[in-house]
Amino acid sequence: MGKVKKDVVMMKTKQRAVIAAAVIVLLAAAILGAKPAYNLYRDISFYHGERTEAEKTVKAFAEEKGISYGEYPQSLIDLYERNPETKDFVLNYPFRKDTGVDLSAWKDSQTVPLFLQWDPMWGYEKYGSGCIGQTGCGPTCLAMVGYYLTGEESFNPKDVAAFSGKNGYYASGYGSSWTLISEGGVKLGLKVQELPLVKGKMTAAVEAGHPVILALGRF
């Protein structure tokens, strides 16, 4: 019976803590505005429940820089958790700035360039419900192929993502529609052919010097 009472007391204490935090956030919202209040809520709620290593790293970095943990969208932290190589991209999100796009590093490349979604030159640009670094794999792949074939600097993830959004190729909740490649590629001046999922045909296309983009979905 004593244990039951103890559990009840602990539950009530937690409930009071949650209510107190909610009251603080509401007061902050009234005084500071919605975003600062939301950031405050993220800071307070961080210590409730288990946290991933990515969340702990982001929290420590935010405290070191004197900024709110709430400045980081949870979706970006999840990106870091799935892809540790995005660490610097995610940590520097609150300090992002428009650096412009410079493709000179790939100018004389004889192979398909490797554009990374989370390159600061375009990764922070909004695309659909997130940014290119999160949801822009389609525009990034199309940009890589387009730049390789034409050498035109307009084939960069930032511009191709803008084209995709304006022409309805962003699929909410999924990222880019496959038609960005099959139809959008044609609109951008490329010759596009859809191949069946047959290893021999894909291998033959690559051996003939034709870049192949695979739609792999999520893993």
C-alpha cells in the first residue's frame, strides 16, 4: 500500500512540474512572443525523458554558444542522428547565411560531380516542409547529372530545388516526385529515358556514358 501511495505522489509531482512548465511557457508567449516561448519550452522539456547522442551534442553546442536549443528544428537533429556526417551542417544551422553558389571546384571534372545535400551553399534553403539538406535528394541528383552533361551553373541544387517547387514536383511528406526527373529533366533541356529495374540495362547505360539516377525511397 505504501508503494502505491509513493507512486501516486510521484505522479502528482510530475504532473505539477509539467503544469508549471506549461504556465511558464504561456507567460513567456504573452511577454516574448511565440518563437522565444517555443524555444524556452524546448529548453525546459529537454531534461524530461531520454535523449539521443545527437540531441545531447546539439544541446551542449547550443549552451556553449549561448543560444537556445529550440533554435534547432527536431527534424534537423534527427537528420544528424541518421547521418553523423551532417554534424557541422546541423550545428551551424542558427548561424547560417547566404554564401552564394560557386561550382568552380567541379568545373574541370570529367566525372559526375558529388554535390551533397547538406553543403552550406544550398543545404539550408527551404524545400517543401524542410530544407534541401533534409528533403532535397531529388534536386541534388538532377543537378549533379545536369551539371555533368551541360556544364551550366544553373544546374545546382539550390536552383533545381526552386524549379521543382515552382513546378509542383515536391511531394508533401515524401520529398520530390519521381516526375521531377522524368518530366522536369526534359523541361530543363535534358534527354531523359526511364529504364526498367533490370541490372543489365542499367549497366549498359552507364557503360555507354549515360548517368543513371535511381529512385531508392527511404531506408
